[in-house]
Amino acid sequence: MAGKKLIVVGGGPAGMIAAGTAGSRGLDVVMLEKNERLGRKLLITGKGRCNITNITDLEGLIANVPDNGKFLFSAFHTFSNRSLLDLLHSLGLKTKVERGGRVFPKSDRSSDVVTALERYMRQNKVQIMRGEVKKVLSENGSVSGVQLNDGRIIIANRVIVATGGISYPQTGSTGDGYRFAIENGHSIVEPKPSLVPLETREAWVRDLKGLSLRNVAINILTNEGEKVYTDFGEMLFTHYGVSGPIILSASTHLQKGKVYKLLIDLKPALSLEQLDSRIQRDFAKYSRKIFANALGDLLPRKLIPVVIRLVEIPSEKPVHQITREERRRLVSLLKALELEISGYRPPSEAIITSGGVSVKEVNPSTMESKITKGLYFAGEVLDVSAYTGGFNLQIAFSTGYLAGSNC
């Protein structure tokens, strides 16, 4: 085993754990990273806090990967979320569990995760080189090394491609891995933005820019009324439409070019009848006020003018004059605030990319190419993507570990 030369292309989470793991087995490991700093994308995940993983069980991990989840069974089984946390804890990183099983560094600093992974590589004698790979070289169906943009060639009999997708290109994820794969006989499932904010047609969303809603439910329907996705949690209004965890997860189920309806239930804990009773109590409490001043207990201040406009009840109308029909109209609006989804934000704003190297051409037990011997893929470059909640980073860590263990 000793003496095998491995090149890991890409210094993100998949690449760093692959390099450290391979180094722990006695391989001569070189990591090639084109950025000045390792883990650039990792540093900005979770708004700089880094949602490392999720403490759900194996079935829960797979269930949260809508794109080719079964392909990851071996990776998740071999290097689970528990295995990951054990490793990070051994490297000095303290973690905490938050709502929904999300795991974060106790410090709330993503840089501490990068530091732990760098320590893992140092402990296992990984050589880190700055350089941009132009080509992954192969001869007679086997990897032979890489060629850098400056013309240098590094000979190796193993290469792990962990270059990411095309999301956040400013961090170095510019689709290089797709090119390396194609040049070595692989097919690519067309990459598209995933976990991406959504644009809406309604202009009134701009008035709500920055408003975060917690504990709301959403339903997304086709124009024909077919339900596509439902979820509960937190969302955010933006100047172009909607974002936030449940919106990002919903985006993975939508097809480019199609128009969808987004229905937001602002009071999911209440039935129509219960909400009507609640509003009647509020109206009795504020019976001497005008409509615009009677919704403060029910809605965030920023949302009130929009709701008044949409429900078409005059804002100056005295509360005691509001009719049963108007009140029921308000109930219906609060249970199904409707928006028309007109498109995605660009890939540069996506958290991850779906699509990538076809998993049919990769051994799920080792992450080795079925086409080119000695070529491995790990992380977002593969055609796998998950919902928010730490699942995408777990994919990166598990596939990286598997590649590093088997190269």
C-alpha cells in the first residue's frame, strides 16, 4: 500500500476528509487547491455557522436526499453522522444540536470546522499544493496523473475529484470536475441550481423584503392543482421572491420552465374554524379601532399592509362594521397566501448544484469510476443533492471518506 501516489483535486469538505483518510492509510497524498484558502465554501455555509450534519438515523439521511439517495447507502453506512462527529470531536471541535437535529460547531464559527479538517490532514502528512488542474490524465483506461494550468504534470495512480458543482462560483466551484469526468469517458446529468431561492411574479413581495416567518406551512401546486411539495418551518421574503429553509428544500422539486403556485399557511396550527374564532376574539377586543389597527396580535407589522391590500377590506373601516363575509375572506387569505413562482435565482446563488457525474458510472461502495481505473469522485460533483439541514455536508463527508478509504 505504501508508496501509492494519490492526488485529491479540491480542498472542500469532501476533498479534505478524503485526503486525511487516505493519508491515515499510509498513502502519499497531494491535495491540489486553486484558492489561497481551503474550505472557502464551507466557511460561508449556514450563514457562517456551518450546519455540519444532522443527527437523524440512516433511513432519515437517505430520505432527505431526493436525488439518488439509495446510491449513498454504503457511504452513509460506512461513515455515518455519528462517525463524522466522533472524528471531529477527536480533532478538538465541540458541537451542539439545534432544532430539527441540525448540528453546528459550539462556537458558531465555520472556520473552526475548517481548522479541524486541516488538522486531520496535517496529522496524516497530506501535502497541500496551490495549483489549478487543467486535466486529469489517463492511459489505457487507468489514471496516470494530472496536468496543471501552468503545464506541470504530476504523476499519480489515484485521483479523487472533489471540485464541487457550479454553485457559489466565487468560492472556486466552477464546474471543473464535470470537464474532468467527460474527458475520462463519463456522462454528466445536466447541472441545475438546487436549494436555491425562488422568484415570484407579485410585486408586493418587495414590501416584505427581510421579513422572516417562523412556523408556517407551505404547499406548492402545479397550475393544474397537483400538489408538488409541502413543508413546515421558516421562510424569508426577499426583493425578488422567497427564500429560507423550507423554500430552498422546495426548490429541489421544481422543474425549470414550469409555473407553480405557492400557498403559505400563516397559521398552520389553527383550522379554518379555529382561526375564525381567534379573529372574532381579536375583533371584539379591538371593536372600537379601525381594521388596520386590529391585526397587531395576529400578524407581523410589516405584513399587515400587504394583507389589507390583498383581502380588499378598507384599512379605515371600523372593526365592528366588518362583515362575516369579509372576515371569512381574511381567514382564507391567512390560510392560503398565494404567490406565483416564476423561476429560480441563478446558480451563483444556489447553495448546491443538482446534476453532475452520473452515479450509474460510479461504484457506490468505493466512489471509484466504473470507466477509468483509479479515478474517484466525492461530494457535490456527483449527481446527488439533499434538502437543507446538514444533509449535503454529510454527503460530502461520507463520499469523501469512502473515496479516501478505498483508493
